[in-house]
Amino acid sequence: MSRTILAVLAIVLVDSNLRADVDYESDIKPLFQEKCGACHGVLKQEGGLRLDAGSLIRGDESPNGLLDFDQPADSELIRRVATSDPDERMPPEGEGTPLSDQQIELLKQWIQLGAPSPPDEEIIESPSEHWAYQTPTRPELATDIPEPWSSNPIDVLMFDLWRQSQLDPVPPADPSLALRRLHLDVTGLSPSRKDQAEFAADPSSDAWRQRIDRLLDDPAYGEKWGRHWMDVWRYSDWDGYKNELRGSQRHIWHWRDWIIESLNEDKGYDQMIHEMLAGDEIAPEDLDTLRATGFLVRNFHKSNRDIWLDATVEHTAKAFLGMTIACARCHDHKYDPISQQEYYAFRAIFQPHRVRTERLPGQPDTAKLGQPDTAKLGLPRAYDADLNAPTFLYVQGNEKNPDKDHPIDPSVPEIVEVPFAIQPVELSNLAANPFLRDYIESEEVSAAERKLASAQKSHRESQAKDDAIARQQVAVAEANLKSVRQRWAATKAKLVGSNPNNVEPATDQTAPADLAIQAAKSERTLRFQQALLDVLKQRVAVTTAKESKETDESKKKAALDAANKKLMDLENKLVEASVKLVTNDDAFTPVGKSYPSTSSGRRTALAHWTTAPENPLTARVAVNHIWTRYFGQPLVPSVDDFGLRAAQPIHHNLLDWLAVELIENDWSMKHIHRLILQSRTYQLASSATVESEGTFAKNVEMDPDNLFFWRANVRRLEAELVRDNLLAIAGTLDQSMGGPDIDFNQGETTPRRSVYFRHAYEKQMPMLVVFDAANPTDCYRRSESIVPQQALALANSPLAIDQSRTTAARLNAEASDDPTFVTEAYAAIFAREPSDSERSACESFLIHQATLLADSEKLSPSLGAAKTTVPPATDANLRARENLVHVLFNHNDFVTVR
């Protein structure tokens, strides 16, 4: 039996009294890690003492006198943690909070029991020996596994583990439950009646595999799994007070669409990381790729650059590497081999980057519009703005105390022994001058032409015989069109001279210097014509003020004085503009903003380092996230922390096998999905039947927490799927994909999938929050709760009531009698047949409810009823069926995956 199995069974099979009182793995070891690990662990051993394993605490090999098994309360360990003397107390002042009375009592109980711990608990001599820092290798598979467990490597590894631990595999789930689980897990949508019928009618051994392939090819897969990765990558739409942008960026929904599209096309996970970290360096001209840098854009913080960069460092490391680098911001990491110097070296990778918004075809110039909440205004993306921006270590993490004498070069933690090489990236002219995209010049010229046509039309239609203002508006529009054309010609000629990449030369052969002079002259002419138009308009305003019928002479005089003052200012500007007409310089306003023509290459280097096959963390972290979503619990419990506090997992072999499989199959996530979904392990039942009661009872006694995945875990439906399936089952779900974020306040009335609604701090749909939607700030693993507010949401939500009525109407058209309706309702909502008792209860409810509803005189309106858009049925039988559907939507099975 392997060392891992023995260690686990030592804890699982421990004396029941001990389990009730104190448990080493859950109570004692974490306590020592938290309170003592920084000074008495593998990184540091104050006084030569290590306390990171049971045998070390007991002093099995080297007696330390800490424990008194005869008088636990007199143990030196208890004395040092319980004393009030600050010179004696452990942990010392400033190194951690004192132990609570309850924690001290746990230590006494543990000592009383002999301080038990797993006999082969792992003890490493160096941080580099930690399991997560070893490059994953594919474990050898057992060759004596019986059918049907030998065809899928996941099943081989699982069965071998069960066999060693004396656990028996339970039967597969009922086909209807398995089908619903599969549909919900892959696409987030329950199987339709047609899906159920087709699956039931196909007895072939390939039916399950074919269904998996079909679902993975369904665009809804990208929406379902896109939301999972959006949790991990902290997707957040813009946040701020009212219209003030404080965090993330407007229109970051482009990144959300990129995530969904990338998953659907099965883009390699490594390529996704490359594009998110450095899309602007690896494909600087490609707008589709630039969307991916939303991963970095999301961390934008308006008020504090340090908060922005700290978030980037922390969550890049957690999301891709399972490293808690952020813990080394103020001092060397207490638990992991990461120094404060390494924290700031990692931060230096991101120091040059900033955020800008790229103009998209058919959308106005964001810099000119001044409308912050318009739906389609450009693409937010990352870029390196300042290659010379220094990075300084903040002494004790204090941003007001930077060590400016020792600037820090970009680098990565040494514990991951993978080469890290930075090569600056030379950008094309188009990448550095994004205004050179063809559509921008075309749109600018077309806009100027439309403005001229409008002015000419207004002049022709003017009723005045000599309308000076209308005539001057034409002159301004003509000057504007000429200026736009000449500024574009001069700009392109100048850029061709400096860097010909991606820039077409001007159509004529005029020298660039002459084109610049022409552009400057046309711009000065435009300013003169505009100044003249402003004066003409203000003269009219003065006349209007003079002829005002205002009876209050003081008000009339004030208005006239103000109009005259403004006229005087405008006439002065006209004089200035006319004087400048005679100058002959070449200074003109650029047609767009230019950016650095070189990017640091730091983030590209980080992307290559992160996705190098030798990097021991990236693939493990990724497959751990995928496994978690399917099985309800991860292979490594601390999904964002694979550091020294993360014990080698029970399923280490499985984790490594999947990690290697991901890497060797071009980082295809769909490949991993297929392996998991085709395994019998995934298809196991979650609850016992009469035939399997004995197996369940035995396994529960051996492994009550299902650490060995011998059965499926019952899981709660994610918040978004609760809402989406209300709509899908009713047949009202709008499955159009992509586009701007939808106001979260429209969640009750707009039938789009939940992934498309605004998701940000204080900008979340209340119904989703109640059902444990992701926290936009940090959500590497969602929590599950069962609270009364969830039942109230489904009972009182206008959306739930409307979809209940719509579902009932749809099913009613196909059900001639109550028994048929009950069958169809269960199939639609739970994807299964009702039990005999459920059928009897539902049919009785329909008869009773229809009788009550038939006598309208005995009914009274419900006070405070939800404002629904679908009125209740007037027919008593149909209304009873509406009520039944509403009840079933409130059933636990609707919000549960079994």
C-alpha cells in the first residue's frame, strides 16, 4: 500500500473519540502552519526547531522536550503558547496573534491522545523538494485493472486507488440523471425533451461519447465554461460611482467574448495565456487578439497605480501558477520560498504597461465623444507605455518609502527552475500608430463629407435671401474637409519616411515637408473660418439680447453685457486667427495619437516561462480547476495556493497524469473534458439505490468525506444556471451570443444568458448574488450556501413566475390530462420521470388547486405580488398547472446536480 494511502487512512480510520474531539490534519497541522510555520518550518528553523510535521513536534528522532504526555497541561509547548509574558509567548509579538483558549485546548487534547499523526507524513529537507515544484511526469498505469475500468486512464488510476484503500466502486448514475448532469456540466442547460428521447432511444455503446462530442461542439459550452474561467481570471465589467470609472474598463466585454470564442474553438490553454499576458506583443495589429489583454486591463485602478500593479502581480500568480506571491510584498514570504526582492522583480515585468482604448470600425472616436456610458466605444487593451519606468522595493511594503538606490530588474521566482529570457519587441508602424487603420481615415473623411453636404443642404433650404451664417457654415465645412484630407496625407507621408511598415504612401508625389506645410495652412484656414462663424453667430445673439422683451431692465442689461463681452472675446480670437493665416510653418494637429514603437517583451517572456512544459505549476493548476467544476471538490484543495502549505494530494498521480496529458495534447482543454466525461468515474451515482446500499454504507464508513471520489458529489447549480434554466425550460432563452454588457437591472426582463449581464463590484444581479455568484474581486472557487433568500427568490421573482406560466402554457399544449402534464413537467424541469409518490402528490395538488381556483368569489388578491409581465391563466386547470410548475422550480432538485 502506498505511503499516501497509509497517511490518509491513518486519519480516516482514527479512533472515533479522537475524530470527534481533535483531528491532526484538520485541527493541529493547520494551526502549527499558521502560528509556527514562518519561524519553525522548512524555510527557517529558529533555535533549530521544526514544527511542520507531527514527528518533528514530538521529537521522535531528535528529542526536544516540548510535549509531556503524562501531564499535557505542563508541556513546554503549552506553557509557551499560553503564557502572558511577551518575552516567552509563542508566536512572538509582531509575528502573529496569540492562540485562543479553544486552540490551546485542542493542543492539550491532542497531546493527551499521544499527539498522533500519519506515520509517513511527508517531511522535506528543502523547499525545492516540495511536490508542486517537481516537473509532472506521467505515472505508470496498473495493467491488472478489470473491465470496464481499464479503458480510461482516469478510471485506471481511480480503481487502483480504491482497490488499495479497500473501497468498492458504486454503480453508475441512472441514465436520466447522468444525462442531465452532463448537459448542465458542459453547456449549463438542461436537456430538452427531444434530447432525452434521442438519448433513451440510442442503446449503442457510442451514445454517451457522441453526446459528449455534440455538447462540446455546442456554442453554449463556451458560455458555460467561459463563466468558470471568468471566475478564476476575475472578470469584472467597469465599476465606479454613477458614471465615474474607478476600476476595470468600459467595454471590457470584448475580453469576455474572446474567452467564450477561444474556448469554443479549443484554442490551446498555453496560447490563451500568451494572448492574455502579451497579446499586444505577439499580435500587435490583430484586434481579435488584443481583446485578450483584458486580463490585464481588468486590474486598472483609477486612484492608485500601486493597487493596480499589486492586483496584477497577485492574481497573475494565483490564476496561472497557484503561487501566493502577494504575501511577499512587505517581507519575505512566511511560508513559501519567495523573497520580497522576487515579489518586486515579478512586479517589474508589468511596470511599463498601461491601458488604452483602440478605435473599432464603425464606432466614433472615443476621445472626442465625451459620452462615458455609450455601449460600443472601442476596445480596451494593454500596452507598454514606458520602457524606462523603474521598479523599486517598498521598504516594509510602504509605497511612501521606496528604495530608489537599488532599482529592480524584471524576473521570476527562482524556485521555478525554468529559463526566463526577455527580448524587446519591435512594433509595426500600425501597432504604434493605431489611427493608421484604413477604416479610420475613411470614416474621418466620410464624416467631413457628410458635414459639408449637410451644410450645403441647409444653405440651399435657408429662407433668408442672404443668410451669412448658413453660407459661412458651408465655408467651415469645406475648410474642415480640406484640412482632414491634407492632415491625413501629411501624416502618412511623414510616417512613410520614418518607418514604411503598414503605411501606404500618399497618392501624389508631393514632398512630405510640403504636405506638412499644406496641412498646417489648411488647419489655420479652418480655424479662421470657424472663428468667423462664431463671431457671426454671436452678433445674432447680441441682437437678440437687445431686442429681448425682458421687463426687468437690470436682467436685460446683464444679458446684453454678457453677450457683448463674449462677442468681444470671439472677435479677438478672429483677429488672432487672421494674423496666423499669413504664417508658413509646418505645425499641424496629428490625426491620431502615436505610441511607443518598442514593447519591453517582458510579458511575452513571462508567458513563455509560464507555459514552458518544464514549469511544474501551470498545467497542474489548470486541470485542478477543470476537475473541481466537474466533481465539486478539487484534487488540490487550495486551488490558488500550491505552495509549501499544500500537502501532496491523495490523487497526485491523477493530477500529474492529467497535467502531462494537457501539455502533450497541445494544451487542448476539450481533450481533458472528453477524458473526464468519458470516464466511468464521472458517471458514478451520487446516492444509493436498494441494490447499492451495502456498498455505499461500507464506503461511507471508510471515507465519509468522499476524498477518493468513490461516488459523485451532489452539487448546487451555479447562480447563472438557475436563471438560465428558468428561461431555457420555458423556451424563452435568447441564445444570441456576445455583445456589450447588459445592465444588471434588466436581469428579470431580458432573456439573454446570465454571462452577458454586467458583473462588477456593486453591479450584480440580485438573484445571482443570492445564489452565490462569483465575487468579481476574488473567486478562485465558489462557495455554496443554502439560505432562505434563495427559496424566496424563486418564489417571488417576477422572472420565475413569468417562466413558470410560460412553461405551463407550453407543456399544456402537449398534455391532454393531468398525469401526462406531470410527466412532461418532470421531464422538462428535472429531466426524469416522477416517482410514484411524487406523481400522486402532484396529481392531487392539481385537482385540489383547480377546484380552489374555479371559485373566483373565494379568491382574494395577494398583497405585494410581484410585477409580472405574463398574466396568470383565466382557466382554473391551466392556472393550477402554472402553480405546479412554479412549485417544481422551487424544488431542491431543480437547483441541484446529482
